[in-house]
Amino acid sequence: MSTLTVNKLTPSMGAEITGVDLDRLLHDDAMPELIRQGLREHGVLLFHDLGFTPQTQVTFSERLGQLDRSSGEEHNEPGIMRVSMDPNKNGGQETVRGTFNWHMDGCTLPPGRNPSPATVLTCVEVSETGGQTEFASTRALFASLTAQEQERLTTLRVVHSVAGSRRRVIANSTPEQEAEWARMGVREHPLVWRHRQGRPSLVIGGTSDYLVGMDKEESRVLLDELVDRATTADRVYRHEWSIGDTVIWDNPGMLHRVEPYEDGSNREMIRCTLIGEEPTE
């Protein structure tokens, strides 16, 4: 039976996978389920020098699940998002700066669409300064809470919005910006996501705006406290990128963020995002 050779990245989270090449990822029938199991167990999987091209990364991602092919269509690369400060390749600087905060992808998608189960990210070019990616497990945070805390959080619902994210990186926003953000997406979720497989997680991060039925400012203090507790130094894996590195992470159970880097940076990643099949409800 096929297995993965795992070297843990931290005592509690993350694993470097060795002994797996591109051919095996693309053709071994056992590999997709092994990767999914690895994500549920370790949260983050790291591979070195697989030699992914955009097309082979798309092919591999489609083995893991349904690929969001809407990314990259305008550049004739369906399924590929090029993460870059260059607005001709991506959403540009405002979009990238939003990723400097701890967040979970897909929390502001419209009703009927679910957060991605996994993201595949490969390094094309590194930045001269900054640009590292950090990961923290909200599954681990929930498991560490007292029974009373778990019970209380399970009763709460959280509103995620693009505005919640933008306000964290843009001080003194204008009325025009606020109006634009209000049109970009608002979504309500249970604060605790009880999964069909794997441990419960928390739906928190940069887009979490407020908790339903609570004073907004008080609820924001609680939401920020949960993020702070999830991301203490002993609970974080910080990845220093090298060209050719590929990282896959369990989006429903993880927070991630990018360390700030310069506006004119050549840093570039190719990213594939799977379409979520499991609702948070």
C-alpha cells in the first residue's frame, strides 16, 4: 500500500513530504486520498522541487478535487491565480496587502459556495525582503479550549465581510471605499465548523467582522482574541520560500498570512484553489 514519508515541521503541525515526485503525484491512484488524509492530520504539507508548471499543477489539483477554473481565465490560464503585486497578473497591491493579516480563504463567498478544502501554492520568484507565509491551526485551538469555552463558541455565529479585511490594512477609509467594499461580499457562518471528517475548526480571521447578537466592538475584541490565541509563536509554522517549493494547506482548519513585502517586489506564486463541497452549516 502506498504511503507518504513524513518529516514533521513543528511538534504540533505541518509536515514535509519526501520521496514523492511529480510522476507519482500525477499518476499514483492512491495519492489523492493520501494527500487529503495528510492535510487533515498535519494541516500543511510541504514539497520541494516538484517541477510544477502551471498546467501540471492544474492537473494535480484536479486529482484532489474540483478546481476553481474561474481564476486565470482572463490570462488564458484557467485554474491558475498568479499571486503578485503586479495588477496585470492579479488584483494588485490592495488585494495582496489583505493577505498580510491572518485569514481563511473563501469566507465571503456568496451563499451556495463554500470555503475551499485546500489550496496548492508554488513559488516562482521570492521577494528580497519579507514574503514568508505563516500557518496556524484553528482545529488545534478549538481542541485546546475548555469544555465551557467550546460550548459557548458553538452557539455563536460570525459575519465575514470584505470590509472587515480591508479596514485592517487601510486606515481612514473614504466613504467611496466603504461603499465599494459593501458591494463585495458579506456572509454569515457558524463560528464553530463541525466537519464531516476531521476535528472541528473556527471560522475566524481577517474577514471576520462581528458576531451576531453581540455589540459589534465587543465581538470584535473576542474575535481578535481567538486569532491571537491561535497564532502564538508556539502554534505557528513559518515557511521561508525557495523557488520550486510547493505548499498545500487544509484551508477549513487553518489560518495563514504573508509577511509584508515591498510594493515593487518580483515575488510571484502560482496558486490553485479547490471548490468547497462541504458547507459550514
